Amino acid sequence: MKVLANDGVSQSGIDTLEQGGFEVITTTVAQEQLINYINENQIDVLLVRSATKVRKDIIDACPSLKIIGRGGVGMDNIDVEYARSKDLHVINTPAASSQSVAELVFAHLFGAVRFLHDSNRNMPLDGDTKFKSLKKNYANGVELRGKTLGIIGFGRIGREVAKIALGVGMKVIASDKFVGKADIKVDFYNGQFINVEIETQPMEDILKEADFVTLHVPAQDDYIIGKAQFDMMKDGTGIINAARGGVINEVELVNALTKGKIAFAGLDTFESEPTPAVQILMNGRISLTPHIGAATNEAQDRIGTELASQIISLLKTKSA
């Protein structure tokens, strides 16, 4: 059986699949050539990340497909229900990248409260001639310890963010329509741990109380955060989006940054990927990464082996 990992897969995933008797192809096929390639090579399993789209046209035109796999959490680039209605298995790896995304959230937070994103732009340009003025510009940082972090979306990633925040010494508040409360276990290196129970609250309460807000929700039909929500926040709030583009109204974000309502933003996802708006890219108050939340070696190893295990289990069961 053949597996096409069109957006790549870790070596550990390849090894696991090959040991299970699968041929793994890691050629990146252009979207418009995908149907022909799958049919010509009789591909059984199509693995994607966020780049490749698996819509009805591919599902209808490729009868050899048995499984569509998404390396990661969100599956908005796949017509999931339609695929399942055609008896295809659709799988993903919801837990594999949670820790990596959570750590990126704090990379943005730690960097932003000490202006690292802007300092790293300006030090190479002016560090040798304007050292003292740059030092003055970046001298009003704040500590995260003791501050309140508001988490919008309290699933796997939101809870991993909560673990780090509690370890840092932050107060954690959270909102989620589908989660009433959650027990957060914070593990330490020597086997000790603490359990903290967090009850979720209405989003409006989170926005009013939080010093920093981080979003961990799936793709939406409309904005989660727009002008009305920015207006609810305290002056000087920081906001992070490592979830999906389109959950924050970026025009209103820029307005809120200009007015000082929002002190900084950290964005890993954008409304118009892969061509983010110039107003976002050039704003000195925004810390930017190119959708790399799950892009750690550890997460990709977990994603690859988890997908491989699911594929082997499904197809062996099906053929048994």
C-alpha cells in the first residue's frame, strides 16, 4: 500500500510505516496535479498538514484513497464530513503538537513584554550608534509573574498553555463554551506535581480581567475578537494568536495598537496566509512567526508516529 505525505512527514513516521509494510512517498505534488498523481500511483493514504487542501473534487476523483490524514489539530483544509460520507477514514493528531504550540505562545509573551521582537529589528541597524536611546526605548518591560492570563478556548492546547502559565506564577482564567472546568496537572522535573482546578467563565469576563489574552479556538465563520471585544479589554493588554487566522479582526487589531488599547500582539497565524497584510508585517508592536506552532522536532516526531500507528491499525483491521 502507498502513502503520499504531500506536506512531509517525520523520519520516525516514515520508519514506522515502512516497518508496517507501506511504501512512503514524500514528493510534494502541486495542488492542481494532485488528482492525477494519486490516480496514476494508486495512492491509498494521503497525508497533509495545512498547505494541501483535500476538497470534494479530490475525494470524488480518487477512488483508491482509503485514508486522509492531517498532521496536526485543525482539519479546516479537509472536507471531513463529506470524506466520511464516502467511507474514507479521516484522522488527525490532536494532542501531538499541543506542548509545542503552548511554548510558542510563551515565546511571544516573554519576547513581547521585553520588546525583543522590536529590539532585534533595531539593534543590528542602530545598536552601535544609538545604544543609549535604544536602552531607554526598551527599559519599560514588565514581568509575567503575578499577571493574569486569559485563555480563550480551553482544549488540549489551552490547557498546556495554562500549565506553563501556572509554572511561571501567573493567574489563569479561561473561557470555553464546551468546557465547564478542568484539572490542570503541572509536572516538575523531580516527579512532584500540583493539581489546579480551573472553572471557565464567560468570555466577556476574561477580556475585562486579563492582562494578556491568548486564543486557542478552531477556525471560525466570523471573528472572535473585533472592535467590541478590544473595547472590553484593559488598556495595555497583550494578545496572542497561535490558533487560526481569521479569529482576530486584523484591521481592528491595528487600530487598537495605534490607540494604545492593545500594548502588543503576537501572531503565528494570519487572515490572509500565506500573504499577511503589510500593515501587520510592518507594525513594530507585533511579534511575528510564520505559522510554526507545531514546527518542533519533538512535535513532528510525535505527529509522524501517531499518524503511522493509526494508519497501520485502520488498514490492518480493514484487511483482516
